[in-house]
Amino acid sequence: MKPIRLAIVGATGLVGRTTLDVLREWRVPLVSLRLFASSESAGRQMIYDGKTIDLEWLNGAPPENLDAAIFATSREISRQWAPRFRDAGILVVDHSSQFRMDADVPLVIPEINGDTIGANKKLISNPNCSASVVLLPLAAIDQKVGLATVIVDTYQSVSGSGQDAIAELEEQLRYPNAPPRVYPRAIAHNVFPQVGPFDEQGLCEEERKVVEEIRKILRRSRLTVFTTTVRVPVQVGHSAAVTVECQRDVTRGEIESAFREMPGLTYDSERYSTPREIAGRQEIFVSRLRLNSERRNWLQFWVVGDNLRKGAASNAVQILMEVFK
């Protein structure tokens, strides 16, 4: 990868800070690094690789002398600023959901559809963190035998909602009567099947994202996908129980082979992984593969991944490395 001039917008948030960790761990070559945060944080400093960097605030025209920017921000900030960076010739990798379903914006997991990036694309969307966790094994199956139906039940950690949600979980664990502020229900010692507001069809926002993004990334616009998204009292790591109908009868051997051949995926036929065990890892972990004994085209598996890593930061850095390789 050639050295680049990079900006992180939203550098002080969980995803922004995890992005800095990934950049340092992977020794991504940088000519320069600029960090942007809210007006309240502007003027403060962060440490990256032993160097002190002043936090800046986006105000006025897009900054100059940049090759790329990772936006780890809200939809509103991305909507306002990402097109301005793009129009200034700066590659934008955006974590928000603002542009994901735009037809001319690639939604990319490099191991699956890195070919959609294209040299002329200056705005690339990073997928939803829960969709990212299930897509590698789904792509492996689709490439090997073809998918007919996908049923996904997610178990999503509070870090997917940011630092305030982690603080809320910790507070409720210490003080059981502490009221919810980030979530609609108390999260400590609890689970609830709602991640985002409900729409008129009864789907919550996260469920719609998972369905739409699975279809777009797999390039299967008519694929049947059902999902239920559940928030759980876990700090880091999203999990999912996935049920799949394949287009033909399958064997355990060919599905296991598909999993083992997929880059970035670790398959274990003997034991299962949990969020606590895989926190901080880049890979997606698949286990508990089960085939239906009566209908040989149906199977189930368990999958878990760090939503701050492959579900966000490391996938964005992979996109940068692909563009500037």
C-alpha cells in the first residue's frame, strides 16, 4: 500500500478510536493523519503511535491535502460533509447508513465484492455492523451452492450504540433502578427485540438494514431474507443464529469447505466462540453447523464477530488498503 494522507472524522468515538488501533496494528503507511471531532472536542489532543495530534472541527470548506477520509459519524454529519469531501477529490469511506443503498455508491466487504470499488468511486459505504458479521459465511454458501432463503436472528452488543450505551449498561449493572436513556428498555440483565425505531410494517430500523444490505452486497436483489434483531447486555461483539435454505441439497463437507475457503472467516467444527472470547479479533467466527436430516438443503450455524472491528473499523481500513494498494 502506498502512503496516504488520511483524516478520521469522528475520531473520539468508539469506531474512530478502534480505527486508530487498527491503523497502528496493521502499520498502515501514512504521510499525515488529521483527526476531526465535535466543536466541544476541538483543541484537545489524541495520541497516535506516540505522536500528539490536535483535534480539529469541521467548519467551512473541506480540508486540503488529503487523499482519504474515514467518516465514523452520524448520518446527519455524513450527509452534510461526505459529498463535500468527495467533490473535493478526497476518497470517503463512510460508516453511516446515509448512502448505503444509493445505487451509485458501493457497499463493500472486500472479501465478497471488492470488485465494486472502481477507480472512479470517491464515496464508499461501510456496511452495518450486524450485516457484516453474517455476510462472510452467507457469501461462502452462496458462492458454493446458492442461497434460496436466509433467516437471521442477531444478538447485538451495546457498543453498537456507542460509548453512552456502554456507560448505561455499566450504570444499570451497579444500580438496577437506573432509568434507560439510550435504549427503550433497561438493558442490564435483559434482552429486547428492538434495534432502532419501528416502521409501519413492524420492522425495526436494524432489521431493514440487514435485509437490504445482505441483498446488495451479495448482488441478490430478490433473495428472501427474514431477520429479528435483539439487543443483549454484552459490551462488544455481535452474534447471530442463522438458518439457510440452499438452492440444492448439500453435504456437511461442502459447506465446511466453503467456510474454510472464505478469507477472513474462521470455522471450528468442534467448539463455538462467544463475544467475550473474540473481542479485539478481526476474523468472523462460525461454528455449530447443523444440517437438517429430512430436508438436506436446509442448514443452521452460529456466527460471532467484533462489531467494532470487522463490523466497522477494520473493514474500512481494508477498503482503504484495496483502493491504495
